[in-house]
Amino acid sequence: MEISLPALPIGPERWVKKFHMLSEGQAGGLCHQCEHNPGNEELATVHLGHLASYNRNLTCVRIKVLKEKVTETGCESNIMNVNQIISRWEQVRAGLLTTMEVIGLAVGFLGARTMSNSAQITPEYKPTLDWLLASQEPWVVYNTLHDLVGTSFDSNEVQAACHDMQQHPSIVSMLEDVQQWPAKPLDRAYDPKDSIWKLSTLADFGLHRNDERIAALAERIFAAQAGDGGFLHGGFGHTKSWDTRPYICISHVMTYALARFGYLDDPRLDRAYQQLTSWQRLDGGWHPNKLNLPGNTREDEPSCPFGTINVLRAVAVHPIMRNGEVAHRAADYILTCWTRRSEPYRPVGFGIGTTWDKVQYPFVQYQLLKTIDTLSLIPAVHADPRYQEIVARLKSKQTPEGRWLAESINKTWNAFDFGQKKAASPWVTFLALRVITRSF
């Protein structure tokens, strides 16, 4: 019996409703399909989610068969996905997670991979897509194939691009630069030379914990986790105390990277998410000073837009939290900053002016592309007119050929296509086009 599957991504609540509507016969048919289609991650997710919604016993024969079938394929990503979902399900049985949370994570492990290609590339961008696929930079090809074309992670094309990316000299160089962690003290929080931005770039490119170098890096970052769950970085030259407690404006750049590397199932990362949640302020944003927390003397002062975007990126890649109140409140604060851009409004010195309006990568400073890329991960804001205004601003910057240039550069990154302003940047173009496909 064929089960009609909903389009992804959708919220966990709708999955629960669908699971409870399945009859025993339909559930049996679904199990049968999973057993005979072990490479179909969507079927596996629906199957596991359905069983979780009824809190069925994990020793179910069909689940054992499903896991065996997936293991037989030898596909590491499929095996990892199923194991992560089952691990969370076991926590439900132990009372450590609610059924809703495990279903949300089950959907999230798949939805995080499929969110970007849930919209179709319109014909006007077909030449742009072909240009991206012809790029000499493997991270452009790798992400374009999956996020824009919709090619499976397990396809030969994607795997070849992934291999080329892992071996590329620029990737090897970045990994060498983050061997020491925490790194040396910074001159300022947004220094493009700093290792945290190399870390986030590796995550943006799509490096994963199945690369032993990433796994080793992750352990070094976790070793620098503070008692409250945030991550230490080594401090700043002008503020000596940040090497002994997390500086929230950059601490959760590490949270974002670890989530992207595949550590959403790690309890240590759960602690980081708990820490950032506890620091959210009355206006929905974040500020590094404890005096600005609710109930303290500076609670009415505005949050830091730079820090808020950095924390929100970590929230937005979490499959449950991006659909929750923490994400929605933070997104509203950022959109409010956009609304007030014509005012002399510069919270903590970060306003929306000519510097913010420049397209730039890496995502270091508080700027247009970083802001809209982050917001595009939160489905609830897509219909917000303020969000659509920012998307329109990004679209207005494309060339007649449907490409984007880096309008501002960091010389540290001049070995990359986004490190120059003379020609369109494939990576910047990919990021802009992905925002557009997410938004419509």
C-alpha cells in the first residue's frame, strides 16, 4: 500500500497529526515500503516518526529489519540519520525527551537537508545554475547540487564534489589554522582573520563530522565548553575576562558550526542551546553583558544586532528551535532593526547603513547577506513584509546575467572567489540564489 507523503519541510505538529491518522493497515504498508526501499530517507523518517508517535517498543521487528536494511546499503549518511533518530527515540522511552521533540528531530535530520530545495529554481535562473555547476570551487558545486538542484547526498556527483572539497588546498589550510583551540586573543569580535570565522566557513561549506579532521576539531571545541554550556574562545585584547567565560556574541558561532557538522544529537550541544535560551532578552535579542538580562539594571536597553544574528544562526539550524518562540522573537528583533533603518538607531553601535547594505562573505560583520541568509532558515518569517523587503533588496543587486558580486571584501580571504570585487562570485551567487528559493 502506497502512502502519500507530505512535502518537506513541515512542522512536527503536522507530522504528529499525520501519524495518528494512519490506520494499522497503512502503518503496516509503510513498514513494508521502508523495508524494501532502505535508501529512501523520507520513508524511513515517516516510519520512525509514526512509531514514535505511538511510543511503540523499539524492539519492533520491523524497526530492526529497517535498520539492518539501511546498514546493508553501506551509505554512511543514511546509517547516521537512522541511528540518530533511534537514539532520540530511546530517550523518549527513558522519559528524557517528549514524543514531540523526537518527531521534530526526526523530521529535522531530513528537513535540514531538504529545506533549501523545497522551492524550484525558476527558468530565469537556469543559466545561473549551469554557471554554478561549472565552478572550479568544489564547495560551490557540492552545495549547488544538493541545495538547488536537489541531488541526493548519496549520488556519485555529490560524493565526488564532497571528496574534492575535503581535499582542496584551501580547506586543508583552514583546517590547519584551527588546529589550536581556543585560539589567541582577538583585537575585536569581528576580526575576519580570526579562526572562528574559518570555523563557520567550514560549516557553511558543508564539512561534516564523518571527516575525521572535523570530528577532532569538534572535540577540541567541546573541550573548551564552559560550565554554563557556552564556548570559550580565548578572549580579546581589550577585554581580558572573555577567556574565562563565554562571550555570547561569538560563543554560539561555535554552536552553529557544531550543529552544521552533525552534532545536534550530542548532549553537550544541548547545553549550549540551553545557555543561549537563558540569555535571550526582553526584545528577543542577545547582549554580552549580564546587566542587560531581564530583571537587571539595563534590561530595557536594546540588544546587540551583531551578536543576535550570530546566536540566531545557531537557533535557525536547529530543527525544532527554528520553529519556536526563541527563533521568532529574535527574528522579529532583527526585522525591527530593518524597519528602523531610516532612524538614527544604532544599538550597541550596529546600525543599518551603507556598510550593512554591502554583499559580503564570510559572514563576519552584521550585513545584508548574513542577515537574510539567517532569516531565510526560519519558515515563519517568509510571509513577513519586512523579510520580503530585504529579499527584494538582495535581488536588486544581481547582475543582468543573474549573478551577484561581493561588494565588500576581506583581504584575508583573497584566495577565494568572494575575496575580489571585479567579477561575479559563484559562492556569493549560490548563497543569494538559495535565499531566493527558500523565500518563495
